Amino acid sequence: AMVLTGLACMLAKMNKKTLILDADAGLANIDVILGLTPQYNLHDVLTGKRSLSEIMVSGPEGIKILPSASGIQEMADLSRGQKLTLLEDLDSIQEDLDFMLIDTAAGIANNVMYFNVAAGEIIVVTSPEPTSLTDAYALIKILYQRYAKKRFRVLINMVSGAAEARKVYRRLSSATDHFLNLNIEFMGYILHDKKLQDAVRMQKAVVELYPDSQASLCVKKIAEKICEEDPEDVESGNISFFGEKILGNECR
């Protein structure tokens, strides 16, 4: 989630209208990370009490956030009707956006699969930790074998430098190539930076609080890379946002 908020803020700094959909029913912590106290959340939308526009809150750099709700079973296992309602509501607000970033939980739960399949692009965020790599491989495997997703980009978080990032990428790429016959793309990396933890404690986005930090400069490179791309090159998902990208992000 820290990577996602940093990326959203950096895109907003580049004058891109950006929204975060917090789809992590386990943690639902985007608002906490940014020090926000939303009155409503996605649970209110799914129960028919509020619309998406009514639960939307503003964050740093003018980003918009659709907050989720943790600890509610209904959020962890959306019904078909709830998913369709959510898709229709998302379609109604898309025209004012350049980017929508979807934060899902790690793992392979139904909702994680749903939001990743709906996304136009999947960025798998992993780290040098073995459990993180295992989760990343499991997500890629199921999305590829069951849902025919073919493009995966990998962002390596919490590394000491470019050499370690490439090493981690090669480990994951070797597994997907050997066992799935699938090539995954290296998107970039974010350096391990104490400023990141400092920002979390202060409930601020690192790119807002420490724009010249190593982590912020890494996020800036990734945001610039995304902005340079043609949206039409992105693999289409189930949410048909005309001329827009929807990023599926498996955060850790």
C-alpha cells in the first residue's frame, strides 16, 4: 500500500487525475497510511447506503481515494451482484480520471482474482523475502492459467540497489519461464529507505514528505515510465474505461 500511495501521489504531481481503489479487505489501510478519517467506505456502497462519489475522499496532491473496510466478511467475499454494482459505479466516475490504481491484498483469494482480472494492467509488487516471491508466483500462475492474463510487470520493493533488484527479478522470472513458459517484465525497483518508515509513522506519503529521498526518486522513475506509455498498449480488462489505464497492484 505504501508503494501504491507513493505512485498515486507522484502521478498527481505530474498533473494526472488519479484515484486509488482500496480493495484490500484484510487491511484496508490506504486512509490510515495517509492520515485520513473517511466517514464512509466501500461497505456503505455495497449495502446501498452511499454512492462511490459520496465515499470518495481527497488525499495529498489532490489524489482521490475510495476507502475499503477491514474486518467485515462481506468485503472479503463479494457476491456477483455486488461486483456488478461496483463495476457500474466505477464506470460512472471514470471519465474524470487519468489513472485508477487498485490495491489488492497479497494471495489468491477470490476478490484478489476479481480485481486483478478486471484491471487493464497488473503490476506485481514483490520483495527479496521468500514468502513475498512465493505469493507473487502464485498470483501470476493462477491469473495466467485460469484467467488467460499474459502480461505481468514486476516491481521489486525494499532492495539495497539495482543489482539486488535484478537478482530478485531473475529468480521470479526463471520460475515463470521454466514452469509456466511465461515471460514477465521488469518494471523497476524501490530502494530500502528509512525515510519510507518515517513517512508511515507521520501518516504521510513519502513523495510528499521527502520528495528527494531515494525511495521517492525511484517512484518518480516508475511514474514517468507509466506516463510515457500509450494506454492502447495496455491489455484490456473487464472494466472498459475509454482511453484509460486501470492498474492492478498486488501490494505487500
